[in-house]
Amino acid sequence: LKVNYLVSNTNLSYETTVSQILNGDKIAKEVSKRTGIPIKFTAVREDIASEIKDHEFKIMPIHIFMMPPWRKFEE
């Protein structure tokens, strides 16, 4: 199996913060550097995608479809 690209997908569902995404990108960049495989995009929850400014990689907005069981009790 040949890997052509990496995806930075720091995704903790509704718990994900911009800081976590940026830290995940640092790790992905290091993996990219060590392997020579480029990063294609960063997956970001769609409701916080606009908070990421001047990003090095293309942003792929994602929609969360599944509600974590513990969130049902919080609402």
C-alpha cells in the first residue's frame, strides 16, 4: 500500500480546540518531514474552521454526525 499524502486529523469530536488542531499539525509536519510524504490537508470541525487563520495547509471542514453518549446528558 503506497501512501501519497498525510492528513492532519486532530479530532476529538465536540471537544476539539483550535490549539489542539495546531499542535496536531506540528506532529503531522514532523511525520511529513521524516517520511517525505506531504500533508494534503487539515481536517477541522466546520463550526471552528473559520478560527484558523493563515494556515499552512488546506482546511477540510468536517461535520460531526455522531453525538458522544456523554453529551446527551449535558444538554
